[in-house]
Amino acid sequence: MKKVLAGAAVLAALAAPAFAWEGQVVACYDKVWVPAKYNTSKTLIMAAHTEWEHAANGQMVQMHYPAVYKENKTLAAPGHYVAVKTACK
């Protein structure tokens, strides 16, 4: 009889955690990637200007050259994951 009670006590102790879960789902979240953010600035390389040039047929041609800029990018915030609340499946 003692062996049966001891065996029942061991089985009840092992099965108790399975029956103890009575929680409810409160919220669901998805993992979403947020890309890195950069600060950009422009540096003037060559200003806009107009020039007269000789064409192949002997004419003078007025040419306009637009400004040339170099874009400088610096990392403001690295890419990272955030949790976004969604509907539970």
C-alpha cells in the first residue's frame, strides 16, 4: 500500500505543473526590422557656371553646367528590431 501511495504521490507531483497552467494570452507582438537612419549633408564641389565653347561647324555655343555636390552620410542610429503589437493568431 505504501508503494502505491508513494507512486501516486510521485505521479501527482510530475503531473501538477501541466495542470497548473491557467494563463491567458494578453497580447501578441511581431518582430519588425527598422532600418538604419543617416544624417546627410551636401558639400559643393563645383558651382554652376556658363561657358562659351566652339562647335565643330565654327559656331559659338553657350553651355550651362549645373552645380556638382558630394553627399556626406553619417550614421545617426543603427538598424534594430522593435516589437509591434498585432492581432493574435
